[in-house]
Amino acid sequence: MSAERQRRHLVVRGVVQGVGFRPFVYTTAAELSLSGSVANDSSGVIIDIEGTPADLDEFIRRLRDRPPPLAVIESIDRITVAVRGGTGFHIVDTTRADGGRTLASPDVAICADCAAELADPTDRRHRHPFINCTNCGPRFTIITDLPYDRSRTSMADFPMCSHCTAEYTDPTNRRFHAQPIACPDCGPRLTYTAVPLSAATTDDRSRLSRSGRSEPETAGATHSNDGVQPTSDGPNPSLPAAHRAPSPTSDAAAALTAARELLREGGILAVKGIGGYHLACDATNEDAVATLRSRKRRGDKPFAVMVADLATARAIAEVDDIAAALLSGPQRPIVLLARKAPISYAATSHATLGSRTHALASPVGRGIVGLGDLLEGDRADSSPSAAREGHGQYARGTATPTGAEAPGRPESRGLDRGAIALAPSVAPRNPDLGVLLAYTPLHLLLFGLPGDPPGPQVLVMTSGNLGGEPICYDDEDAGTRLAGLADGWLSHDRRILTPCDDSVLRVVDGIELPLRRSRGYAPLPLTLPVPVPPTLAVGADLKNTCAVGDGRYAWLSQHIGDMDDLATLRAFGFAAEHLAELTGVAPTQLVVDAHPGYRSTAWARTHAEGRLVRTVQHHHAHIAAVMGEHGLGAAETVAGIAFDGTGFGPDGAIWGGEVLAAGYKGYRRLAHLRYVPLAGGDTSVHRPYRMALAHLRSADLPWSDTIASVAACPADERAVLTHQFDTGLGCTPTSSMGRLFDAVASLAGVRHTVDYEAQAAIELEAIARGVDPGAGTYRFALDHTADPAVIDPAPVVAAVVRDAGHGVPAAVIAARFHHAVARLVLDLARDFAPPPTTVALSGGVFQNALLLSAARTLLRDNGFPIITHRRLPPNDGGLAFGQLLAGAG
């Protein structure tokens, strides 16, 4: 053996399984004429490699610098071992080793190569709904355990055919060791099932009749690759042909044809995807969207919409280069985008708003180009109900100024050429749309390939669940919980082992801001700036995620949801257990929120099994999360400004407008928003007019009937509130900035009651975008004689009441209020962040793009170093990460 040869043993750690890493190692070794082997084990990827020192160095350089696109190299450990000789390079079987840890890959959207094969009539996977390769497809949602091999996924249910086996074992094939490899011969298989109309309500039957379907309570049928299995006494002759299923079908095409036809007809389709079921309907059909909203008990909360490609996305929303990259990236999240506005609305905006000039071109304000027209539209809706609900400043959806809109057909007059008009109830009173691109082959087929009968161009694509429940992912469970919601089911026989909702992002000043970190991101690890012992952090009760940490790694779970029912609690328990198993972390302690009534806290104490349970104050965890995200060290402290909705304070109050001097190990409260009474807890959260009355009372302002919030409060409720505020009965003091946003939204006449969390604040932000606040300014008062200092909103509340009474448009009031809060952030930094102290912004209020952008700009212009969230949500979805750092001991 040549003395010039060396042999090295490499251990590559990171996201290196399920991402085409072993084929990459194989081809790289072959190109360099190196011998040896590569294998997966529970530590990562193990490589024994032999050759000249120069070639070995080049091999390692390529591993480090040019890995497969989905791989994340955390480390490459290497030692020199004895030369063995031999020729060729081999991929050997997976082994399991104790003490090691590898990282699971998230699910990945369909890649360009597979999309091309899907549409290629000459390819054997033409139109196969489960096409994938080493660069795409499901991962996290089908894995039972690591190392990542087909036998440890739900694809184990589908023995590979000879063709797939050949590709799977061919190192030169891009499906080499692609564990979810599939084809029409080996499965999985698609199934379409029409739901008997007897499940529909009378109103639904009427709706379906209007759209061309029949009312009789019969006719269910199933289409599948294997044929049709009627599920009733016989097909209903008045149903569309695909639903009558007069003869067996033998491939997935029939199922997809039936599904597309159902959508065209205005039906609601349950679609089994990668991480769970979606409910879909034609986003341009107002009847269909309104029915879905009603069945799902959705209230006014906006629906996300799915499109097939970027071109269609640009027909409904403003898509710049950054948004395009996010939309089409491998994660394929929902991205909040300014909706494409009707051109005619801009022409009326200035007239509607009188002599005031309203800027319409700020980076975050383009979507509100139609603001003036929205105001105009409100004049058409002068019903008492609209006035009572505080819609007096802008209209619902995209209704025209004349209100002349045909039922079931959204108005299209005045739209940009090429724009697609969506149904008003897709996102009522919201200038943004949640948009995502089709991310699975099944989605692409649902939209249709060239030559298919046209289907809807835009689909509402919302989680398959009732409001507040976790997403359905198990077929039997979905059959129960989604019964009555869908008119048809497009399903398949690949089991989803781990549910995973879509992720949600928005872009602020060119930087992505996660609002929900889930599919495409979970369970990618985050590096911790300080080591932690094996720990489970259980998060909060809203937007729950849990996390495990060990050493320098943390893993956040997928989005679990609001812990307000038994199903979510069960989902939480499963997610915590699965995350620990997948990462190999055996928690020796648990970290919980300090709120004694949180169900996540109760779950942790019930399941502690003798392990230490630490508590962390809610806003301390928020600030620790943004510190950790930016890698601040153990000894560093920041001036943390946590503007939030709700968090339990150690004094028993509900905190949420906090300034903290914070490090990981502790915090000191420097200032807070002045306490006002929160009467009846969640009741006041759901009725912003109650918070308005609380702030009026705190500011010593009379409850005049001329104030919109007072007028919105029934007289008997006003009497009860008076008694509560006088006696403190049923009241908890709160410093919540989120509740102040609610109060101002009500005082300005924007919204007095809410259907979903933060609705009032969201609508207040929406109408403020791009609006010049003019000469009027609002200013908070700061009382430094108290310790902690007190931020008094009374001057702001008084100014809002004064402006509203003088007829200042709500949009201008909203703009002035946002400017005042941003200015408050700067004032707090000047008072509590002496140079070079870093200012950290966190908490749910900083999901507000207008506020975040303004505050960040003011701080930077005045020389403050600041940190804000970029990889984690500022809301409670990122809380568990902060709990790990603040509570790990």
C-alpha cells in the first residue's frame, strides 16, 4: 500500500438524513477516486474514506461547502485510522449507536424535477400524486424513529416495486435511498368519496341546488385507483357526472376529476395532505366560502388561499422578490401579502377622506391602496348592525361603493388587468391575504395539469378542523370530526404519523417575520447560546409549541394550537413525547409558564414524575427567546420591551406592557403600562368596548354617549361595569398593551367585539397603513417617581376621544396611535437602555408590521442596538424557546 494514502473516519452531524446525503457522499467519493463506505446511524452519517491526503481534504471541503440543498451540516468530526486498502466506495446498511443524535428533516415541498416528471406524459410517474425524490417529499410527518429509513416511516406499508427498487439502489439515480419513493404500482393510492347530501343542512342543500347540484338525500360514491365502491344504494342521477360514478374507475385521474368538479360546483372538499387534512373550496365563490366559514364556525378570521404558481399569486396579491422566494422555497409557508387592490378604489380615497392627504405608497402600505374606497364602501352599508359592530369606518370585503354585487359572484369591476377577484368572505375587512403555493404533487393535480378541465384558480385552503380544535390527520378521527363539513373527500392510504399545520410568515422591511413556525421548519434544531441540561419546555396556552433542549441544541415542536380542549391536550402530549423520542432528549426537568391556570402548566406538573418543574414569568421568556435567537451570551443583559396580550405577573396582575432589564437568569421590572381593570377576564378580551370603558375610567374621562365605545355597550352592561370598577368585583388589574390596542380600536369606532384573537388590533393596523397622521400627535406620559416607572396612556386615550369627537377619520386616529406607541418605544429606550445596552423587542403586539417597522426605524435612527425576531414568532409560538434558556437553571 502506498505510504501516501491515508484513511479517515468521519462523523457528520446535522440534518443529514433524508436529504440525499449518502448519494452525495457516494458521487463525491467516486469523482475523487476514493474508496471506503458511508452509512447512517443514530449519530448522523458515518464515513470511512481512503485516498491521497489532497483528495481527502478536497472531499471534506465539498462536504462542508457544497452539501445537498436540504442538508444542514452542524459538524464534521474526523480522525485518522489505519489504511485498509481496497477499491470502490459502498453505501452500507444503517446502524444504531448509543449516545449519538441525528436530526430529522422537515417536510419538503415538491421539487422542480419531480414537478416536471409529474407533467410529463412519457414518464412512468406521470400524474402520480405521491411523486418525490431525495430532494422533496414528506419527512417529519411520516417518521416513527431515527435513523431515517423506510422501515421507520409510514411508507413501510408500501413494498417497493421492482422499478422503484432499482432506482432506490442505484447510486446514480436521484431517488437513490429516497425513503418515500413511490409510483403508481407500489402506491400510495388516492381515493375520492362523495358525501351523501343528507349530511348537509337545509341551507346547504339550497346552496348546492343554486350551484347546479341536487337536493335529494342520497348518492355517495367512492372513486379510487382500484375502482369505485358505492357507499349508498345508488348514484343520484341529478348529481354531476363524476359524482354519479356510473362505472368503476381504475386510476387516480377519476378521483381528481371528481374532486375538481366538486370544487367548480361550489362544494367543499376535504383534502388529505402531508401533515393533515385541509378543507378547500373555490376562493372566488362567495357562497362556497361563506358556507365553509359557517360550517367551520370560523367567525371573521381570514382564510388562507392556495394557488398553483407565482403568476397566479401575483394576480391576487403584491408579490415582490422576497415574498416570491419565500412562497416558492422548499418550506412553502403561508405568506401574508398585501392583496391586489381594485384600481378604482384609489381614485376615490382622497375624495372620501376630504382634504387630508393619505400617503399610499409605503412598503407595508401598498395593500391599503383601496383604503379610501373601503371608507366609501362603508357608506353603502349603513345598517344598524354594521354601525353597532363598529364597521362605521370601512366596508366589508371588496363590496363596491354601490353595493351592487351579485350573490356568489365577487365584484370584478375596476381590478387590475389579470387580477382575480376573490370572494369577500375569504378575508373580511383585511387588506392582506395569506397565500401559499401548491406544495405537494396532489395539490398541483388538484389545480389541474395542461389539458385538464379547468378548476378554480384559487382555493381556500384551511386546516381541517373546527375552530379551536387541532388539525385532523388520522382518517378515522377525520371521518368523525369533519363529518358535515365537507361535500367530498380526497384522501389516500398513506398514514400521517405526526400532524403538522402550515407555517405562516410575513415580511417586514424586507425581513421575514415568522408568525407560526410549523411545516417546513419543525423539527429543525436551533442552536442555543448557552448549554442547557435535558429539558422539556411546555410553552403557553395560546399558539402552543413545546420544545426540548439538551446541550447546545433546542428543538421546537410543530404548531399545536390553543390548549382549550381535550383534543389539543392530547395532541400536546403526543407532540412532546414524539419530539423527545425523535431527538433522543430525555428531559430531567420541565419548564412551565408562571400562570397557575395554564393547562400546559397543569400538564407538566401531572407528568413530571418526580422531575424538577421550574416556572418562568411569561414576558421574561419572551425576552429570553429573542436574546437566544440572536445568540447573546450568558452574562449579557438587555432592555427588553415586551408588548403583549396576556401574561401572568408575580403580583397577580395580568402583565403585557413591560420594560424589563433581563438576562437569562433573571429580570427586573423597570416600567409597565398603568394598570386598568380587566373586568370578567376573557369577556373583556372578546369585547374591546369594555377595555375602552376601563381606559376611559382610568383616564377620568366621562362615559359620554357620543363616544363610540360607550354607545356600543348596552346600558345594563354599563351598569354592571360601573359596579365592578367601583368595587373591584371580578376585576384583575392589567398592563396589557394588546388590550390598549383593543380599547383604541373601539374608541376610534373600528371594532367593538372580536371573533378571533387580536382582530381589533389587526383591523386598526390595517386602516393605519400608509396613512399620514398629519400634524396631530399622541404622547404617553411617563411617571419616573414610581418604581417600577409607570407608562400612563391617559393622554393618548383622551386625544383619541377628542379626535373621534371632532370627526377625524379612524384611519388617521389609528396612524397617530401607532406613531405614539413607536415613539413610546424610543422614549423607553432612552430612559432605560443606556449605551451600549441592546434593546430587545418581543411579544405578540410586535406581530404588527406597522408598529415593528416604525419602532425599529426610530431606534436605529437614534443609535440603539436592537434585536427582534427573525426565526421564531414574537407571539407565544416562540415562548418555549425562551423558557428553555430562562428556566434551565
